[in-house]
Amino acid sequence: MATWDRRAEVLRISLEALGRYRLRTALSTLGIVLGIAAVIAMLSVGEGARQDVLRQVEQLGLDNVIVRTRGFGGDAGLRLEDAGLLGDVLPQVVAISPLIERAVLASGPLDSRRASLLGVTPAYGEVLELDVDRGRFLTALDRRRVVPVCVLGARLRRVLFGYRDPIGEQVQLDRSWCEVVGVLAPRSTGGRAGRTAAARDLDSVVLASIAGVLAVSPSIAPGQSIDEVWIQVADGDDVPAVAGSISRTLARAHGVAPDIDVVVPRDLLNQRVRTQRTFNVVVGSVAVLSLLVGGIGIMNTMLTSVLERTQEIGLRRVVGATARDIVVQFLVESLMVTMTGGVVGIGAGVGTSYAITAYAAWNTSVSSVAVVLAVCVSAAVGLAFGIYPASQAARLQPVDAVRYE
């Protein structure tokens, strides 16, 4: 019981001492609030960016390889026949699709919107593991139909048709028409973490058979230029080997070094992880500096408090308080300031994160690790910057302290 009484007395004295100079205490607490809020907000931005990048890379497919024509390509760029060649030569390939992209004006019953028309093969859905929300995806038989068919992205479907069922309806693409046979499930992340190379917003595209998008039938002109080739590898461990073989295979087929870029999502993910780690170190350093400034302010406040309460310290020593009691007293006061600032700072940091998401359209994510880290840092700052003032108070001799004016 005596122990609880002593602890209650320490808390009472701490609250009375801190409340004696409310403005000074509030300003000291404010430094910790700003530092912790900076930690939470910066880490939430970094975590949100990391999650966005991870989603984008996962949408590309960690077992995939994307081959893209560099610049205008010309004779050294990708050809339609290259997709078949790579599928035949590389045994690790399980699905492959050429891709050609065109900008079109898509018009539906409700509205019109500029969109990307992607000419692909049915294997494109397998490579990206596309989910169809309504209808179906493209099939090999679609190229034989008199009326071209297409699949719409989820957002584009809402723009053109609203809440109407678009399956079986007609969509105008510039001066041509196509029948909607499917709608993709939503895929986009909605973040601003930076678009990953070779990624595109599939919620706002029109997918059609590549035979209908090319200027000439593939059977007549297999050497037509294309923009990309998407390749799915059976085993993710074979991705580097496949990526390394592509340039050599196309160089032998074309007779010249191909003007292409080979994009490996696994390498993109590793690169982004390294970049994110550097970003976290930088923002963490800035936050640590903010906390150091707040900690120095608390130390200054506690040293001033020791000087102002010299007689109080002497009287407590005379009536039986030990040096340990004095150290605990000032450490508790320092911890109360920093922990209060930490709790308020966590709230301010979370609020700042939501404000960034709401007003800057930048995804943020407040993790439990960041909150725990903020609490631990608050306690560490309170102890680190409270020990010296507390030890100074404990060193005061009772007689000299009582006589101090």
C-alpha cells in the first residue's frame, strides 16, 4: 500500500509542477507532438507508396517478362511474328501474347472518352490473370466473327454505359464499331506512387483481337510492327534466363541487334524495394532531427525547473526523500511530457495521413509498427533527455538547497 501511495504522490507532484507553468509545458510538448506527427505521416506516405508499387508489380505478374519496342523501333523493333518465334524457341514459356496499342475515341450511349485500344490475343488474359466481371474474355474464334468484339475496362464501362448491362451492346471506336462481350473486374490501384514501367490502367482500356487492330491481316503480313510481347514463364526462377535469351533470339532472327527493352517485374520490385528503403532512411532522419529538437527543448525546460525548484528539492531531502526519489520525480515529469506529446502526435500524424490521401490523392497507410515505434521513441526521448536534469537535481546537497535563493 505504501508503494502505491508513494507512486500516487509522485504523480501528484509531477502534475502540480507541470501545471505551474502551463505555457512552458505546452511548448515543450509541442516539439514532441510535431516530431511524432512527422514520423507517423512520413512513414505512412512511404508505406502507402510501397503498397502501391507492390500492387502494380503484382498486376504485371512476377512470373512474366514484357518485351517492348524502344522508341519508334523501325526495322529493329518488334514484329508480330516475333511472338510466335519466342513461344516456339523458349521452352519455359507457357503463354505469350503480342500487343499493339492505339489511341481511340470510345463512344457509348451515355458519353465518350479517349481510351487506349489494345490489340491482343486470348493468351493476354492468361498472362495477366485477368478476371472478367461480366460476360467473357476474347477467344480464338472471335477473329472469324463478322462484327468485331471487344472487352471493356471497369471504369470505361461506367463512363460509356453507366449502370446498364453493356454485354451485346455496340461501342464506337473512332469510325468503327465493335460488340461488347465482356467487362474486366476493377484492377487499378488509384495511387500516385509512380507508374511502373510497362504498366497501364486496365480499368480504362478497350481490349480487342489483334487481328482487327492491325492494318493488314496477320496471315498476310506477319512482319507488321507491334508494340509489346507479354510472356508468362512456367517457373518464376526461370524468368532471368528467359529475359536473357530474348535479345539473343531476336538478334539472330532480325540479323541486327533488336531495339527493344526487356522488362522483368521481379527486378522492378527489387529496385523499388531498394529505393523505398533509401526513402525511409531519409524521411526517418528528418523525423529524428525533429524529435531531437523537441528533446532538447524538454531538457532545457527540466533544467530550468530544477533551478526554480531548488528549495523544494532541499526540503524534500530534509524530510526524508532520497536521491533516487528525486531522480524518479524528474524522470516521471519528463516522461509525462513526452508521452503526452507522443499520444497527441500519433493522432496528429494519423490525421495528417488522411488529409494527404484526401487532398493530395496520394495513398497512405498507417501501420501498427509506426504507432508502436512512435510510442517507444517518445518514451526513449523522455528518458534520454530527462536523465541529466534528474541527476543534476539529485546531486543537490539538502542544506545548500534549502538555503538557495
